Amino acid sequence: MALKSVFRSLSFVSAIFAFVLMLTVSGQAASQTVLIPSPPQIAGSSYVLMDPKSGRIIMEENSNERLPPASLTKMMTAYIVERELDEGRISMSDMVPISVNAWKTEGSRTFIKEGTSVSVEDLLKGVIIQSGNDASVALAEFVAGSEGAFVDIMNQQAQLLGMKDTHFQNATGLPAADHFSTAYDLAVLARAIINDYPENYPIYAEKHFTYNNIRQPNRNSLLWRDESVDGLKTGHTEEAGYCLVASAKRNDTRFIATVMGTSSSEARSQEIQKMLNYGFRYYESERLFRAGQELIEAKVWGGQSDKLSVGMLEDAYVTIPRGSRNSLESSVDLDSVIKAPIRAGDELGRVKVSFNGEVLIDQPVLALTEVPEGGLFKRIWDAIKLFFVQLFQ
């Protein structure tokens, strides 16, 4: 059924509700011009700054360029382990047998010993905090039987998350042909880690982890410099340079910053800090609509009820320049005629929110409740009324 403007196609009562919605979003104050400087220059091969709630990109350069991700790879290793934990296939207390293959893995280490067993919790902390290659291989073998099988899962999961320019060859990030990702894809992965498994996310903020009597610091130095930073992961190889994916939250706004290919560990921290400071200084994240919130009350024909609550099943966020909420414009377009029966979750139209002509939200609005079909007399009577309504429109 064709969609028409809410102010043309809805009944008078529904149009009033739509107008109230617009006032709720836009406010009654006049629009104002918000001045924002150009983003800072970032010394890296590629970078991106994202709001994980709305998915909006604030600044980027070469963010889809395929580059070696080094130990940023371990974000996917950890994500898959967290998914297995969430779905109940493994637990933090499970003991993982350490193979010779895991024990001998080169590079950064948690210093696990062949022939021993280590808990999933300790290994996960070894991956996230210490960047342990040996811990990564041990978990890969435990989850999938072998690192190669685990890599297949990694690549499948990357596709499910929409990481279109990512391909893994191992669970560690050690240099390998055809092993690549992008700044954007890694921000998408960080967003999934934060949003999908928040119960495990505090691990990414831990500054030290001790295993086998060896205490190692988290290589993300921003955890010490900026109290709003609470993750995520560093990476470095000669081929990849120094890389970092970091996230910070100030008040109700969170940003994810990714930089790849910087010249030193200090440089990656400085560049990320510049990106985060720019984002927090000039932008904010706003929740406009709550899940299950009634946005409009629609007219229903031929149902047991004449009215229906319409809204969204998920929270809707926008990322906007600070102080610009009053400049937002919104509209709700519903089907011109809504007939029963209606099931909860049926799509009935769309809601759009824009800022200075840029569409920030364009999402379906759904029935929040069901409306069963009315009796025969009710259907006949509503059909007669609808005929005359459409005739005069």
C-alpha cells in the first residue's frame, strides 16, 4: 500500500499526534547554526571515529583500506569466545588443556605451559589484556578443535557483522598472506563487542593481569591517561605498524576510534586521543525514541479496536553537533489505510529524522500491539465510513 505524508493521509486526531511528535523531537525553539571546525589531522595509514549507538562516522580517512591488523585480530578471537560463553557452550571456569602448538606460539605471550590446564577466564584475560598469542591459540583449539577451524568461524562471523573487507588467516594477528582488515571493519567489531556482550566488556579496561607469577600491563596506555577510556586493543607488527582501537564514554556519549599504521606506540595513543577529544568536544549522542515508546496513535478500520499504538521495537539514536537538538526535523509516514487484523510487529510506515537536510534516521515504525478483526457488523460499518472518508479526501 502506498505511503503518503502523515499530515495528508491520517485522520485529524492522528495528525495532531504526529505534530506532538515533531515538537517532542525538534523542540519549539528556532533552528540555530552550529559551527564545527574541520577534524584534526591524524598521522596514520587509516583511521575512523564512530558512535557505536547510532553507527555514525564522525571522521575518517582511508577507513576501508585493507591493511594487516596485527593483534587487533584478537578482538575477533575474544568476540567468538564471548559468544560461546553467552550461548552456554563453554563457561569461564572450564579448564582448557594447553597443547604444544599453543605453548610454542611465538610473539607476545601469557606464558602458559604445555601439558597444563588453564581456565577460559584466565585465557580470555590473557588474550585481551596481555595480547597473548599462546592464549589465543589455546582458546581457538578449545572452541573449534584446531586453530584452522576457528579461523573459519572468525571469517564467517566477520561476514555476519558486515565486515566486508576483512579476512583472517590465524587467531593471533601474526603476519600471514591474505590476512587483512580495515579501520572501519575493526570499529564495527568493537561496536559488536561493546553492545553484544557488555558483561565481559570490563575486561578490556583492566590495566594489569598476572598469570604464572608474571604481571603484564595492558598495552593501551590511554587507560592510564584518560579515565573515560575503557578499551579495547592494541596491535603491532613491522608490517602493520602501531595500531589501536580505543573506546571512551563521557556522560551518555560513547565513541570508538581506530587508527592503523602509526609510527610508534606513543603516536597511536596521541592520534586516538585527538580523535576522541574532537568527537566529545563537538558531538553528542541522543536517544530520540525508546523501544516500545508510542510515537503515534493510528486509526484502524474493521478491528475490535479503532486505535493502535505505533512505535519502534529498538531504541533509536542520532549523533548530532552539540546543542543542535532543536534543529532536528521529523516526520512519520503511515499507510494511508490500516485495516485489521494487525499483529504486533507489523510494519505500518516509516519515521524520518533529519538535520540540515541530512537524513539521520529512516526506519520502519511497527504496530506495538495487536488488533484482531472485528465482528461482521463492525467491519461493514467501518467499510461504509471509510468509503465516505476517502470520498471527501
